[in-house]
Amino acid sequence: MKRFLPLIITLALGQALQAQKMRDVFAAMPDSVLGIMTKNNRLDCIDFIENDMEAKVRNRFDGFSVLKALTADYLDLQLTPNCRVEMKLLPAEDTLNYICVARTYSGPVTETKVALYAPDWNVLPEEKWIPFPAYADFWETNDSVDKEEVSRLQHLQDMRFVTASLQPDDMRLTFVLQPGEVDKEEAERMKKVLRPVVYEWQGKRFVLVDGK
């Protein structure tokens, strides 16, 4: 029996870790990942939202952070008025869940930074887990807009800002190109030919949906 004990303990530990939920990850994450929320802040948010209360706490900057959604594998946090954080647990083939974190910063323009963390909260190199979309990937022609018009619209974008979002009910990561500083008419033309670029988690990396 003694010789099987280490194996039993290992299997039990593995099952417990595999069953880890977003609430546990959020509670135990290093303070450095979010910067302005302490562990007590995060624990209070979890307690509030699980008791159907507004999950609003005063953070280290003396402002308020609000946990808006918390499921088994997803989190939506308004860290500051100008920073939204989404987190998603992604099952892996060779380890515990990875943690995808999308930070969206708003201001004069809106932009998202996406990072993937290993279970120990080390950041993984981008080339290991996603081929980020190129500028051309966001554009498509259709019956009303030809290639020349698309090319013209592309050249109007001096500054290129991209937002990204995670989903509570699937493993997709969606990127959207934000129109630059153009007039209303040009912005409307852009909407006709701009499309989101969607990836889906496949156990080791995000893969472009439908090969587009």
C-alpha cells in the first residue's frame, strides 16, 4: 500500500488542480498582475458577487474596481474607469489551465493588450500561442466595395488600434480594428469592409477560425 501512496496523492492533487475555478485563480494570482488590487480586494469582490451584491472595492489608487462577471472559467473586471480586464481559463493538453488576460484601455482611442500566462503566472512568448492578425486581415472586399476602394481606405489609417475580447461561453478571442481619425462618411465606408478576426483555442494555441 505504501508504494502506491505517492501515486494516489499525485492523482488526487492533479484532479484538485484540474478542477480549479476562476474564483480560485483570481484570489491567488500575484498582486503584480493587476497592480492596483490587493488580495483582500479580490477576495472581497468574490464574496460580493457570489452573494449577488455589487462587487465594488476601493483599490490601491483610492479609486474603485468593479468585478462585473465571474463564472467557472471567465472574469470581467472594470479595473479603473479607463481599463477593463477580461480573464479566461484555457484548458491545455500538457499542463493545467493557461490564463488569457485581455486588458482594454480607453481614452482618446481604445486599444487592447492580450497576454497568455502559464499556471505559475509566467508570461508566455506570443509566438508560442498565437499568430496575431496583420493589418490586411481586417479588410475584405464585397459586392459594393472593390479592391481599389479597400486599398484607399486602408491608407487612411495612420494610427492602427485594435481591441480584443474574450467570451464567457466559448474559447474564442476576437480582434476588431478601430477606425482611425477619419470623417463620418469615411468611417461608414470602412464599416462595410472591416471584419473581426476570430481565433479559437485548440489546446496549445489560438487558431484562426475557418482559416480566414
